[in-house]
Amino acid sequence: MAEIVRLEDLDDPRLRDYVDLRDVQMRLKHEVAGGIFLAEGEKVVRRAVESGHTPRSFLMAPKWLDGLSDILDTTDAPCFVLDEKSVEKVTGFHVHRGALAALERPELPTPQQVLADARRVVVIEDLADHTNVGAIFRSVAALGFDAVLLSPRCADPLYRRAIKVSMGSVFWLPYARVDDWYGAPELLREAGYTTYAMTLADDSVAIDQVPRDVERLAVIVGSEGHGLTAHWEQGADYRVTIPMAADIDSLNVASSVAVACWGSCAAASQRSW
């Protein structure tokens, strides 16, 4: 059972994991180096713990103690309690629903392990926006895909904002980072995946016109600004695009992934799009 620790000193060193959460670069450096990540909000904290992640501590306003009492009963991690204004002073922002948790960062599987157990994956190249990464994880999970592969420079799925937008799907959806990004197209090919690069290249074909019957499928997307690199565009089996209304050339990357995943779900269940 968690020890309930009511604090008054906002400079208490035990609150170090929660201090000034506004600076993205500082948080990323501290969280990754310290082997932790942060979950925000009652639902997300609950999903983090219930999915098997180990809490290091909790920080919450008094009114959330009862709502999370069953979660607190499952761990020996301390729960620090401050009033809501004090929580905001410590973190530097308004904490959604007044609850936070610092959890141990899990060791990621290798790309080979992820691909071996999956049939449909999304591959993300150099997407730096945490909100978009979180939204992609939510769509991937909701639409029946099995896993995600990330480039080395892709935003951290366990950053607080990405977790929140994903509604906790980052906790149970398998993912891995691919260190050898240049060799990743060949990695997918060797694992038996047919690859579909989402791109506005001149030779792209409509997504509903690509082959319909594949055993393993990978949808590949790039950053908002530059899209996929030429290496990935040319290395994919098919370059595909989503047909648009006149004068609109593209969707937000997270929306594009959702459309592509939906089409792929139809392909898997009906063998047609």
C-alpha cells in the first residue's frame, strides 16, 4: 500500500521528478537519463499502472486520493499530496485532473522482436511533434494495428503530452526504435512486410489502388514539414497517397495514418479496400 505523504515544503527533494514540467528539452533529458516517464490525469495514471508499469511515486491533490485508492493499494511507491495550487507551482502548469505519477521507464524490445509478433505496423520517420505521435499511437491501437517502429529522431511516445493524447495506448502497444534507420527498409523486407510509403511523390498511387492481398503490411509516414526522405520513398514497395478534394493536397500526418490504418483493417478482414 502506498504511503500517503502530505507535504508543505514545495522544495522538498522528493518532488524532484515533478519540478517545472514546461521545458520539453529539460524534461526529456531528465526523464530519459533518469529512467522515468510521467503520466498525467486519473485515467492515464490508472492505465499506466494497470498495464504493468512500475510507479516510483505519485503526486496529487487530496480529492483524487479516493478515486485512485485501488491503484495506491497495489504499490509501495509514496504518494505525495499537495493542494492543487501547490501542485501547479511545483510543475509550472495546470495539472489535468490533479494527478501525476512518475514511473520506471521500461526497456524496449528490439525491432526484430516487434516485427516477428506483428502483421500490421506503422513506421514513423523523424516526427518531432509529441501530440502527433500520441495521436498516431491512439489510431494505431484503435484500428487494430499491432505495433509501431520509430526512427532515432522521432519524438518520445512516453513524453507526458504524447501519453495524454494517446489516452494511454503507448502503455500496451508494442513499439521499438530502429537505430540503423538507413537499413530499415531491408529489415522490413526480410521480415516479410509489404511497405506502403505515404507520400505526395509524382508516381504515388491512390491508397485504394494498391495490391489488396498481403500477409504483412507496413504503413510508413514522415514528418509534417518534409515528409519522407528519398531513401524511404524509393525503398518502399509502393508509394501511396490519399485522394483529396480539389485545392487540398494533404491531411495532418496523424489523420493520414488513421485513414491508412482504417483501409488496412478492411484489407485484413475482407481482403479488399
